[in-house]
Amino acid sequence: MIQLYIPLNFLGVIYREIKQSLADMERLFSLLDENREIADAPDAMPLFTSGAQVHFSHVDFSYESNRQILFDVDFTILAGTTTAVVGHSGSGKSTLSRLLFRFYDIDQGKITIDGQDLRSITQTSLRQAIGIVPQDTVLFNDSIEYNIAYGMPDASKDQIIAVAKAAHIHDFIESLPDGYASMVGERGLKLSGGEKQRVAIARTLLKNPALLIFDEATSALDSKSEQAIQTQLKEIAKNRTTLVIAHRLSTIADAEQILVLDHGRIIERGTHGQLLAADGAYAQMWARQQAHPEEAQAVSPPSISQ
Ligand code: ATP
């Protein structure tokens, strides 16, 4: 009941925070539909995906008019392939995913999915097409079943169990006294970071989106959970257009394309092998992370902007 009385300005704060952290967009938009800053064009059409090829065409972007964040960002994620973005903190990685979700409109250039400009399609259809495994999944104060099925009210119990199995969280759920009816979230069971990510993976599998954004957690899970999650993510990403915001280079070595962002510009691009052979910023980052794996959270290319 208390939630009913939350003042609107408080919702505004939540909106901004969630938007910033990419934490839980489906929830955000259903709760705060009216708070959208971006409106659909009067003649907006639903997005039609056939493979979901993503193209950022010479994109310039600033949150505030006096500070440009992205400069002439131009890349393509071919349908069904994975592109990973690396770069120092603040280089603009998460901004790319916010723009793909059309949280903001860009200043110059164009972003398209299968040739359709994001500004010409409905936001509802855009968000239906994108699944996110966020850094830190926010769980609702509800059953674990509800949390997995969130956004897919018509999902059957069999479907929910199937995706929970695929996300390797079914056995854990079954071991709880109330099974799938167990309450989680702030007022229920507290799940570990790895368990929460598995719930997000199960939810994403149920949604079966054409496009996937994986916002890798900055803080590593223990290495066994980390490896298990990586294996599952590879499974979900298979044949799905995927954008990974990466903090640990070891997790993206087999991406079809790696972009190195530095102060809002793409300074290198290629596969892991090509970038090592180029012996530039990425190769230095790789060498540093190999020597100091504990520093993986602070992936930074050497500064080139001075
Ligand atoms: P990290 O690895 O730390 O998550 P990032 O590479 O994802 O960093 P972004 O979150 O994309 O970086 O931020 C890029 C730049 O944009 C930063 O300088 C940040 O301060 C700025 N920025 C991000 N969000 C906003 C906002 N809502 N308003 C103004 N500036 C912002």
C-alpha cells in the first residue's frame, strides 16, 4: 500500500537513478510511463527486426549542451554477432547502450536497427526487441517466479521452469522452502550477485529478444560463478545481436568485434587477435590485466587525448 503514496518527485529521482544505472528498464517504463523525456514521432511505426543489425552512423552526443560525450561514433554490429565495448571509466560505454534504448536523442548522425532510425519507431516496440542483463539486477518484492516472468505475464509455469533450468538457477529455487513461490527482493530472500544475474538471464531467455545488451558487473563474482555466468551468456548471445559493456577483457576475447573507446571516440576496433597484433591501446590494456587481474575493474587505455 505504501507504494501508492510515494510522491511523484520521488519517482522522478528513482527514474533518473535507474536510467543512469541501466538497472531495470522494463520496470522503469511500466511504472513511469509518463516520465518519458522522449516522445514517439506522430507517425512512428513498430520496429520490424530481421536479424537486428545495429548501426551507429557518425553519432555525436552530449547530455548537456556544453559538454560533448560522444564524437563521430560509427560502427556496425552485424546481425547475430557480438560487439564488446571497452575503455576507461567515463569514456562513454554505457552511454552507447542508453542511446540504443533511446533514453536520449542524439545530436548528430543516426542510429538504426535493421535500417530503421530509432527516432522513427515506437519506443514500446524498441524496448520489446531489447533484452538487458544489467550489472545489478533489481528484484521486486515478490516471488521468484514473478521476478523471472516479469514483463511476460502470459508465460506458463513450464516455460518459467525451462528458462530457470537454462539459466542454471532451477535447482537453487527448488531447494528453497517455498520453491518458485519464495519471496525475494528487499523484503524477502536476499540473493547473491550471481543468483540475481541468473534471474536476469532467465528473464531474458523468456523474453527472447532480437537484441541483447549485457552490462558486465564491475565487481567480479567469485571465479566459478563468473565462469558459469559467462558460459550461459555465450549461450544466450549465440545468433543474437549483442552489445557487451565490458570491464574484464578476458570475458570478451571471442567477440566478433571489440571497440576501444577513449574520451568518447573509438580509437581502435577489431577482434582480440587483430587488436593484440596492432600492439596499441588494447594490447597494453590486455598486458596490464594479464599482469594484474585484480585491476580488471579499471580497464583503461593509455591516455591519448593530451
Ligand atoms: P563506467 O565504466 O564508469 O561505467 P562509462 O564508460 O560507461 O563509464 P558513461 O556512463 O557512458 O561512461 O559516461 C560518459 C560520460 O558522460 C561521463 O563523463 C559521465 O560523467 C557523463 N554522463 C553520464 N551520464 C550523464 C548525465 N545523465 N548527465 C550528464 N553527464 C553524464
